[in-house]
Amino acid sequence: MTQAGVGLKIIGCGSATPTQILTNEQLSQIVDTSDEWITTRTGISQRRIADASQSLTSLAAKAAQAALSKAQISPEAIDLIILATSTTDDLFGSASKIQTLIGANRAVAFDLTAACSGFVFALNVAASFIRSGTYENILVIGADILSRWVDWSDRTSCILFGDGAGAVVCQATKQGDRFLACELYSDGCQNNCLNLSYQSESYPLVDSLEIGKGHFHPITMNGKEVYRFAIAKVPEVIEKVLFKANLKVEEIDWLLLHQANQRILDAVAEKLNIPPEKVISNLKKYGNTSAASIPLALDENIRLNKIKPGDVIVLAGFGAGLTWGAAIIQWGE
Ligand code: COA
């Protein structure tokens, strides 16, 4: 809480996924892999893939509209839109286009990139704006279409990713802060473990002046290093947020980690002594949807009536950067 006593509550959640499904069986027709290998090493069975008619903006706008409708708030009431994504339609940003698509005419809108940690980072930015009294209603979207950036000949990474979008509406409240704690981290020393990078080549422009002209290369990943990083850093950051919020592990109702790999979810839960029934997992159906994975799973479990008002949820994101972070929220008003 700030001195003014303003806190944050989440008043609505929504999500959207493409209808096309790519199964492990189909993947084994593209690269040398098998359903058995993918299932045992990752827990993923299928993923959703956007077709050419879909855009990051359209998917994100659909999730945003669902969240607004659940929150029963008009788009004009939104003050700020934060779009967490690494796969924007436009390098200048896609948030403004979403603002127009959903009719949030008053809102300021910007993109935020922190890969698979993006949603947790964006939620923390929203909390800061709300607690400072700058904005009252903030739409936070996590959306990614990684299928467009995957190297479909690299069996070590193409099996992991899928497309999706999720969104939440955050609102200022003076009746108790529901954003209990948050911690964010970055470590550029391990930046080369997971990249979707621009590679430039020398291009003569005029006289002796040259520019670096090039293009983005598909995702490269050191899976083992990312795995090690996740199971070391995620439990650590969760312990830190629990300490900050003055909560014990037993007081957590749900552990909602970025949906990267079932083995990572299991290892983190085991390290923290959190029983499997408290671990939210939907990666079997969607794979790793990057910034979308946490709000997508949150929305699904609210619709299934599993997450109930008052429940304490630990969210943790981790991924390229490397970046990682955790937040504790309490569901409901
Ligand atoms: N199908 C079949 N075999 C595969 C394969 C695939 N899709 N991908 C790799 N293999 C092979 C490897 O070539 C290797 O063969 P070898 O022993 O003959 O050399 C063997 O399987 C084991 O590979 P390894 O890399 O040790 O597997 P792993 O158990 O570490 O699992 C990942 C690989 C990618 C699933 C795992 O490291 C992981 O999930 N890492 C985290 C990645 C992640 O979450 N990234 C996103 C973070 S946001």
C-alpha cells in the first residue's frame, strides 16, 4: 500500500487462442521427434498456432475484450494499456492499435518486452502506476505468437512453443491491496541462452558511410542452461516474495508458474514443498505461450471455478534476458 492507501485488485480476466492445433504427432512429420519424447521431456501434447489471417494485435485484442467484459467495465474507463510481448506486429509497438481496436479511447498504451517474464513485469508496472495514484484502471495483456519466430527445423526448441493471449483488468482500491508482493530480476550475463536476435550485415549507404542492414533470426536456445536457471532462480524468487508478503508456503493456494515445461513446474514445486494439486498446469494443451502463459492459465482456472475469491496465488515468470520475477496476488475484490 502507498501512503495514500491505494492498492490494486484484479477485476477481470480473459484469454484467446488460435483455433489451429499442432499435435506432437504432426510435429514428428516436420522434425525427427516423437510424441513419447516430447510428452516425457516436457509434458506438452499440443499447441495452438496462429494462421496467416491472425495477428498478435487481433489475438491480444480478443483477450482484452474478454477481460473487459468479465470486469464489467467500459473500454473508455481504461487509463493505461500495457502489452507484454516479444512478437509485436510492429517494432514501433502494437499496444496503440489494440487501444483503437477495443475502443479504449482515453488510454495511454505501450509495449513492454521481458520475454516469458513479461506478464509479471507488466503487472508490477501496473501496480506502481496504481499505487502512485497516476491511473485507476489498467489493462495488462500478455500475448505472443512465437510460432512465427521458431526455427521449425530445430527439434530442440520448435516442440516447446505455441501461440496465445491473456489479459487482466487491474483497478485501484482502498479496500485492501490484492497485490501482496513482487520481485523482478534480470541477468544479461546469460543473455546468449535464449535469443531472437537481429543480425546485421554491413551495407554501404553513401560515400564511406555504412549501415547495419539485416533481419531477425529464428529462436536459438540452450535448453539445458535455461532449465538449470529456471529451477535455481524461480524457487529463490518465490521465497523472497513470500518473505516480503509475510506469508508461509502453506498459505499459498495456487502456484502459477510460466508454463514452460512440466518438469520445471514439478521441480520448483518440489523444492518449495508445494503439493502437486496446488500447481496450475495447462501446458499439455498450449505449450509455452511466452508472455501469455500466466494470464491464459489464470483465466482458464477462474472459468473452471478452481480459483476462488480470497485465494492466494503465486505467479512466477522466467525466460529470455535472462529475466525472472514473482508476484503474489489475492484473487477477488
Ligand atoms: N525429439 C527427440 N529427441 C530430441 C529432441 C526431440 N524434440 N530434442 C532433443 N533430442 C535429443 C537430443 O539430441 C539428445 O540426444 P543425444 O543424447 O543423442 O545427444 C537427447 O534428446 C537429450 O537431449 P537433452 O537436450 O539432454 O534433453 P533435455 O532432457 O535437456 O530436454 C528440453 C530438452 C529443451 C526439453 C529441456 O532442456 C528444457 O525444457 N529446457 C528448458 C527450455 C525452456 O523452457 N525454454 C523456454 C524458457 S521460457
